[in-house]
Amino acid sequence: MKLLDRGLTFIEYVIGAFLFILMISVCYDVAARGLFNSPTIWANEISLYLLQAIILLGMAVNLRHREHIQVTFLITNLKPTAKKILGVFHMLVVLAFAAVVIKYGYDYFAAALETGRRSSTLLKIPLFIPYAILPLSGVLLGLEAFRQMIVLWMKKEA
């Protein structure tokens, strides 16, 4: 559990760094395009990959802090046992989603690695690099959902 917490804390710093790089690259591209009439060839593609990484890696971080959107008006009126069962069911659904992300993310990653696919832009970035975020984010989400499910299950009734 502590290893997962440390890993997700590290991911939070990575997301922060990606946000900073994203901000700088977009500002640079806007300035280059607007002031000097000289758009960059790299900023759009890099920004897209950074934004994807921020969103996908952020899934597990948001689950860790319970910051996902929740409909709570039904849950607040339930008895503690029903809340526990519903919470565990919720984490099972998240685990199923994480399994899908891992499976199909790995398929994309492996296919890009095997075929040597590259982006169609001038940068020609090997696509296995951005595709690697998919299974990684699925694993992190699944581990956090499993951890929360165990915590919920072990929690004493109030």
C-alpha cells in the first residue's frame, strides 16, 4: 500500500511537470504563430500527447483522492452495510474498466512496437511511446481501485 501511495505521489509530480511543459509549449506556439507568423511543427503534437498522459494518469490519482464525479443523493440515505456493498461494487466496476484499458492499451502498445508505427506528422514519434501510457494508467487505476475495495471491505460498520 505504501509503495502504491509513493508511486501515485510520484505520478502527481509527473502530471504537474507535464502540465507545466504543456503550458509552456502552447504559449510558445501561440506567440510564434501570432507575433512572428511562424507556427511550430512540434507544439500541437507534443501538446496532444501530454494532455493524453495527464488525463490517463490522472484517473488513478483522482480515484485516490476520491475526486471523481459522484451522485451522492442516493448513497447518503443508505445504511452502512448497503454503503459498503455499493462501494465495493463501484470498485469492481472500476476494476473491470481498468482491465479493459489494460488489455486494449497493451494491444495498441504491442502493435505499435512490433510494426514500428510512427506518427504521421513531421516529428515521426514512435507511437509505442504515447501508447505505453494506456496500459500503465490502467494498471495504476486497477491497483488503486483494488486498494480502495480492500479498505472499504475491512472498514468497521458505524
